[in-house]
Amino acid sequence: MRSQISDGSRYFESRELLCCELGDEEKLQDAFLSGLIEIMSKPSADSKAGPIVSVRDVHVNFGRNPVLRGINFEVPRGQTLVVVGESGCGKTVLLKSIIGLLTPNQGEVLFDGQTLNKLSDRELTRQRTRFGFVFQQAALFDSLTIGQNVAFPMKEHTDKSDKEIQETVLARLAEVGLPENVIYKKPAELSGGMRKRVGLARALVLNPELMLYDEPTTGLDPIMSDVINELILRTRSRYPVTSIVVTHDMHTVQRVADRVLMFYPTSRLKPSEPQIIYDGSPREMERSRDSRVTQFVRGEAGERLMEMQQLSEARSR
Amino acid sequence: MATASNTDRVRRGGFHPIEAVTGAISDVGGAVVDWITALGDVILFALRTLAWLTTRLPRKETLLPSFYTIGVESLPVVALTGTFIGMVLAVQSYDTFRFLNLETRLGAVINLSLVRELGPVLAATMLAGRVGSAMAAELGTMRVTEQIDALTSMGANPIHYLVVPRFLGCLILIPMLTVMADFMGVVGGYFYSVIILGIDSHHYWDNSKKFVGNFDVFSGMAKSLAFGAAIALISCHRGFNSRPGAEGVGRAATTAFVYSFVVILILDLFLNIGINALYSTLWPEGGQQFI
């Protein structure tokens, strides 16, 4: 059985370990079956060899402060991985290391078996067309219109005619629910939700294999957040894409995640503790034995409030 | 380190001369290291820009808008300041030359200082103030709002896409702006000397022709090339390394102008030394005939 699911075995094993910790035979079986079903239901997962992203012992420091400390995980093809954690725990830094915008101080990030930072400029440019990155503030180019923004990756990397490009741009914008007349507007004229959707359309325009979302729902109203979640799901059903979503929105986690990683800020960890404090399915998260995980899921400040009180008391003394 | 030693000092409530001296030494050392790092960073940035310049030029759509903002939009202000500096030169030197009965030499003085010195430096200063700080602010905003990261993530090189057009714009257009400043300065100087002060027009031009040669005009334009390159590189580098927030972008814009201006003056000194050496090797018997 196991050899058939070698691709997803790591994922399965992590669940198994989690359940073994709980010591619950039934849960172990459940997890085994659900994991198996999820893996079997994704043909792309075992059709190609090797994980699409592997993060190996990555350390990133800003000045003297460690932001990421010994991060290790792999993302099999077709999986939607959601990375959660409070602000400042290094989620965005992780995304930027995956795409090669940041070079880790130690360790390496492999994309499809190759280290991005060791590639030549030309090869790196070619590899980057296989990514789609949705930025937190959309990061549309102010000086270009919406149409030019979405067309940008195609103009850079393909020889398609203007007419073909225009058609693709309109199709992509329609997919994210934006009308045709939007292409002549400048980013400043659009609302936050519309800008995010344009950002998504721009990231999708070259049919990427790996989509990276940096806090896709932050700063949006609940309705627009749900629209974005739905778009992430639709993207996955329409294209054979692997996604890594960084968020602190538990609704997003419940709606889109196949697997959840939870990061913890290094400043609050002891030197020996691992920075990834949860790796498993979104459903299991609530039942985690780690109070840091359950508090995050329920949005309870808990110890943090006590710390604040202690600090203010210490000051007044 | 500094904050730790400060709190120690507060706690112990005394002044420790040894700590103060070692602290000062380490501060100076830190500043020197920071300075050398920053200089190395600018040089690397310049080399990367030059490397892109030799491999692939940007498309017309990205070149033309930056040429327009750098060249066309700078013309009026360069022309205006040029005119006034020409008139100011006439006002300042008239009394002295009149005392020596050499009023007609005014043409030579004004026009020579314009084409050799004031035209290029003035055009460069205006470009640094008008275009340099705007470029730093624009690129700084792009850095802060992750637009530069977005470019990279889409497989476009930010230096190729953002810096090379601005660099080319400054490099190609600053000699033309210099010519404009020179020309308007000559017009302004002529207007004040001949029309207002009543100096004889024929002798004014005759003296100008005698003392201002092609070498003077072209050496001024050659200098301006170096200024243009420095402005573009410094301003883009400041923008690329902008700190977050409105304050960071504001600082990027002001430091872009200040650093550009300082570098323009330093370059000016050394280029003048070089140009004089070149002149005396080309025309050993000629030298400076004036005065």
C-alpha cells in the first residue's frame, strides 16, 4: 500500500505520527483512509516524480534576529498547502525564499529539484514563469493600466500577437469576475478587492505550475474574502496547480487547505523547539494537543494577555 | 551594543572614560565599514546596469516615456535657470571689467564660464533635483509596495526594466540639456551686457569668438555625460534601497538629490583637472591665453 503512495507518504506519515501521539487507533485508521483518498483522488500527485517544492533546513536572519530557523518540509504536486501563524512568524519570508526573492542564510529551497539561487539569470527567468505570485497588496504596476498589468508576463515571455494577448487578458479577467471595461483603468481607480483579483489574474496568465498567495484575504471584507477563497478553489479545479497559501484567516484554512503548517515566531521559542508547531489536515487542527495551535484556531489571546499584564505590572514597579 | 553600554552607564550612574573612548572608536569603525559597504553596493549596482546595457536594450514602450520625462519636461526649467545665470554673470563681472576698461571682454568671460562650467553643472543640478529625486521616490514607492518584487517574480529583471531606461535617458539627454543651458546663458548674458549695459555688440562677440573654442564646448558636454550617469545610478540605487513607509521614500528622494549633487561637484573637480591635462598635451604651446 505504502509504496503506491510514495509521493504523498511524507504527508501521510506526518498524520500518522500525530495520531500515534494521541494514541487513538480509530483516529489513526481514519487519518490513513482520508489521507489515502485525498492522495488517490489527485492523479497529478503520483504521475510525476518528486515534490515540486522542498525546503531543506532553511534559516533566514534579519540582522541578528532569526526569522526562520531550520525549516524543513516538502510540497507534493497538486497539494494546496496553507501556512498559518501570527504576524511576524516568517510566513512571507518563507514565500519570498521559495520564489528566490530572498536567499536563505543557511539551507536551500528546491523547486522541481533545482536550487533557484544557483541558476543563471536566463534560466532563473525561465523558471520564474512557472510561478504565479499573488502579493499581499496586489503590487500592480501603478504606471500601467489594468490591461497592461495582466498582459505584462505574456509580453515579457511570449511572442503572441497583441490580439491573442488581449483575448487571454479578457478571459483571465472574466475568470476572476471583472468586466471588460476595467482594462483601461489604472490600479489606483480600483477597490482593494478588485486589485487583488487583478493580481490573481496576472499571476495566472502564464498557466503557472505553482501558485503562491501572500495573505490573499487580508484587508478585505468577509464577502470579498470568500470570493477570493472561491477563486483559489476554482483555480485549482481548472488548472493542475500546486498552491502555497500564507494566511492568518482561519476561514481560508478551512475552505482551501489540503494540509496546514503552523509557524511560531522564533522570538517566543526556546532554542531547541522546532518552529513548525503543526503539520497536518485542517480538520485535525482544532483537536491538537498543543495549546498554541488551538488558541490560534479559536482566536484566543490566552497567555498573551497575561504577558501584557505582567509587562505593565513590571513597568509600574 | 551601543544601547547595552548606554543602559549600563545609566545603571551605574557614572562616566567611564575608557568605555567612552572604545565606544567612539567602534562607532567610527562602524561608520567607515557602513560607508565602504554602501560604496561597494553602488558600484555593483552600476556594473549590473552596464551589463544589462550591453546585453539587451529595453523595448521602445519603456524607453520613450522615461526619455520624455527626463528630457522634454526638464527643458523649460533648464532654459530658465540658464538665462538667469547668464545675466547674473554679466551683473557680477561688469564693474570689475569696467574698472579695467575691458568691458568688451565680458563676452569671453561670460561665455567661457558658461560652456566650460556653469552650463553642465547647472543642467546636472536641475536634472538631479527635478528628475533624480522623482526617480528615487517612484522606485522607492515601487519597492515599498512590492512592485519591484512583483517584477522579479514575473521573470522580468528590475534593473533591466526600471534602471536601464532611466540611465539611458539621463546619459543621452543631459548633453542636450547642457547645450540648452549654454545657449540660453549666452542669450541671457548678451541681453544684459549689450542691451541693458550697452557694451558694443561687435567687440562682445569678437572677444567671445577669440576665447571660446570648440574644445571648451565639447569638454563641457563630455563632463555632463559623467554627471548624467552619476545622477541616474545614485537616484535609482537610493530608490531600490528605500526603507519602508512614507518616511523611507521621502528620505530616498532627498538623499538621492544630496548625494547626486555632492558627487557632481566632486566629479567636476577631477574631470576639470583631467580636461586641463588633456588640453595641455594636445596643444602644448597654446595653454590658456586668457588674462
